[in-house]
Amino acid sequence: MPETPSPLDPTLVALMRNEYATTGIAPGDLAADWYTQLGRWLADATAAGLPEPNAMVLATADAAGRPASRTVLLKGYDAAGLVFFTNYRSAKGTQLTANPYASVTFPWYGLHRQAHAAGRVAPVPADESDAYFASRPRGAQLGAWSSPQSTVITGRDVLDDSFAAYAERWPEGTPVPRPPHWGGFRLVPETVEFWQGRENRVHDRLRYRRDGGSWVLERLAP
Ligand SMILES: Cc1cc2nc3c(=O)[nH]c(=O)nc-3n(C[C@H](O)[C@H](O)[C@H](O)COP(=O)(O)O)c2cc1C
């Protein structure tokens, strides 16, 4: 058994502080469009060996405006938006159906960087979800069927039993169909911000903002 670590002394949290002495960003350094720029920073995060470089914190709100956040994986991006996959009946799926706006944050702390995007969200077409689901390993496909995501369950055995039942229903070599309640969402950004940490907390923030049919790039105070 690994040793149980002592909890961190709460007073130490206020003392945690890093200086960000990294090179800044200027509008001339950024790509003409947000998705090329996002692609460059994803490449930097990957090359730097950051864990889960495509992980992003997805914030949603319910119909009453109460927020919730969790991590999801970016699975596609282009001029049309940012795509992630999930259970449409999950808490986030229900929230996005009631209130189809969200924001995502990529927390690339190892590079003293973050990027955010915010905008309207819509389910991707069924054929796009089918194609991605078909590309997943069989275990993940069965996992999507076996987890009633975000619901209360009585124990781990509920998941193990459900997984075993679906594995029997679609034995090895049989294609696993996509659950109708599982698929992609596309966030169509209205803003995409790139943040680079600088010395003395005077950071660089550059934001692409949709302005009618075009995009403006503007600097925000940190
Ligand atoms: C690194 C990481 C990646 C994740 N990727 C996904 C994902 O792509 N899709 C997903 O539904 N949940 C993903 N999760 C789990 C979610 O964070 C969350 O627990 C789950 O989707 C239920 O969220 P909800 O109850 O707010 O709907 C991921 C978690 C982590 C830590």
C-alpha cells in the first residue's frame, strides 16, 4: 500500500508563488486566425511534454445560471470550432441542452500559458460522432455504454457488471455501435484568448474577437 500523504498545510497555499520570466507575445507574433494559433500552442505543449496537452476545463451553466466545470479532451479543431465528446445525458450534456453556451480553458502551466475560448455550443452531426466513436478502442466504446455518466450509483460493481454485460452483447470482433446518447459537441467561439505569463504579474493577453464576419485581435490588461 502506498503511504497516505499528510494533507498540505492550508497556510502554505497563500505562500505558493512562481515568477514567470518567459518571453512575451505581441500581436505580430500570432497567427492570422485563432485556430492556427491554437494549433501552434498545442504543438508547443506537446513538444514540452506537458501531460494531456489537449485537456481543457469546460465550464457550463444550467438554465438558472449556476456554473459547473470539469475537464474534457479536445478531439478536433478548425475554423468551425472546438470539438469534444461526452454523454449527452450527463450533467454537462443536460446543461448544454438547456443553456447552449460554454467556455473552455487549456491550463498549460508548465509553459506559463493558458488559452480560453467561449461561445455557443451545438451537438455535432451524427455521422461525425459515429466516425469518432468507431475510432475509439473497443474498451472505451463499451465504457461509453456501461456508464450512466453523472448519476449516483451504489458501487463500483454496477459499472463492472454493466461493462461485462455489454462485452457479452458485442463480443470481440463485433462492431460496437455508438450509444445514441453519446457524441460530440462543437463550441463555436466568439472569443479566443491567449495568455502568456510575464514578470511581475504584468502578463500578456491577446484575444481574437468575432466582429460580424471577421475577427479582431486585441490586447487585454492582465
Ligand atoms: C484529463 C481528463 C480528461 C477527461 N476527458 C473527458 C472527455 O473527453 N469527455 C468526458 O465526458 N469526460 C471526460 N473527463 C471526465 C470529466 O471531467 C467529468 O468527470 C465527466 O465528464 C462528468 O462530468 P459532468 O458530470 O459534469 O457531466 C475527463 C477527465 C479528465 C481528468
